[in-house]
Amino acid sequence: MTTTAILSTDYPTLHLWRRGKVRDVYDLGHALLFVATDRISAYDVIMDQPIPGKGGILTAFSLFWFQQLKDIVPNHLITADVDQYPIDCAPYREELRGRSMLVRKTTPLAIECVARGYLAGSGWKEYQASRTVCGVPLPEGLMQSSRLPKPIFTPATKAEEGHDINITFHEAAQIVGSDVAEQARSLTLQLYSAAAAIAEQRGIIIADTKFEFGHDEHGKLILIDEALTPDSSRFWLASAWQPGKETQNFDKQFLRDYLESTGWDKTPPPPPLPTGVIEGTAAKYQEALERLVR
């Protein structure tokens, strides 16, 4: 894996299909090439400075979890071995090494599939107002960071720009159909429960996480995009967890806390990131990788 921080990729002989907040996706015809850059976003705004090594860390997380969870649901990974990539990728092999995946094409679901096992973030805010999270009723007396009686499925819309919006299961079913929504909910909760058990053995709580699914060429629902990374999950240190308090984290919260302290209005352009914040964020991601993927 290259040690040079990559904010954006440029492979002139490959067809750039889209740039996401973190990944640049190239259409190779029979497959897609996912390249995880070192970009980082917060509040749906991409920061101007990259986090060195982040793309490699995200890729390592996804590869680990794809392997761990493949018996629950197949995933879109073909290979992450750059030496097995199509010949068209050869000029970029060293830059791609360690931060890319060759994946199957699918038709993605038009919803985000979120599993929550603890009360945090937007779920905590909604609970305080209505004792629900995405329309799921929860008991009285829960506190910030409380463990839920059982994990819940809380879907969200996919926004090309701006924030994803939490929706109810009924609303998700209206978007993707009842049968597909039921299947997505079942798979999401199975994946979360299995991953949470693995992480707990390693001293990490997965408070919540987001999955994406797509239909393959046979119409089968498979796991796509990334899986259980610090970008798509809340990772907490289990030994420090205590209901009613914020818990030591290994995700983007370190960056969010800094941004909150600046008074930034969460619209572009973002404030510049001090060296300490860049290095601190990189250290959080690296520690999460070392604790979980070992």
C-alpha cells in the first residue's frame, strides 16, 4: 500500500463512473473497481485535507468483514489482489495495492440499511423527543449510550447530496417493496449480531453500523459497498462503556468533536484541519484496525 495520501485518483485509461465521499469507482465493463481514497467527510461535507492511510484501513476492514460474514450473505468482492486485476489496471497497480477492490456489478437498493444496538447519534436525539427510533418504540428510562433491549433495524434514504434521512420500516417497504425490505432487515440484523459478537471478543462495541445491499445478475440480494468500517460504524471501547456518558470511540467522532468546537455551520467550505486532528483521526482508525482485525 502506498504511503502517499491520496485525495483523488486519476487513471486516464479507465472509465471513472462516479466519485463518492470516499471512493472513486471505475467501470471496467464486466466489473467495478472500487478505490478507497484518503478523503474524509463529516456532516456530509468532504474535508479539504486527506487522512493519510485511511483508504488502506477502510479496505482492510471491508475485506476482513466480507470474509467473516460471507456465510450469512454473499458479497460483491471478486478480488483485492491487484495482480489479478484486468490488464487495463496494470499501469496503476502500485497505487491500487492495498486500497482497492474489484467487485461485481449489482443494482443497489435505494435505502441504507442501519442496525443499532445502542442509543447514540440521531437515534438518541429522536428517543429523547418521542421514545422511538425510526418509528421503533423503545422503553422508558434509556440513557445516551444505553444498550437497546435488542438490536433494531432503522433504514434511511440515500441522498446524492446532503444528509440521509431516517425513515420507518413502512416507508422503506414503500421504496423497495415489502419482501425486499423484510429480507434487508433480516440480513442487516443477522450481520450486525454476528459482527458485534466478534468485536466484543476483541474489546470493541459496535454501537451501530450501516450496510448496503444490491441485487446481483441473478436477482439475489448481496452485501455491497463497504462493511463495518470506522466510516460506516460507531466503534466504542468496551471497557470504558457506561450508559449515560459518551464512550471512548474509534471512528469519526474525534473529527466531529473538533469541528463542533470551531463553530463551523456544517456547510462548505469546511475549516482547515490542524495537523493534530489529522494525526489523531488517523491514529483512531489505525487503533480500531489493530484491535479488531487481528
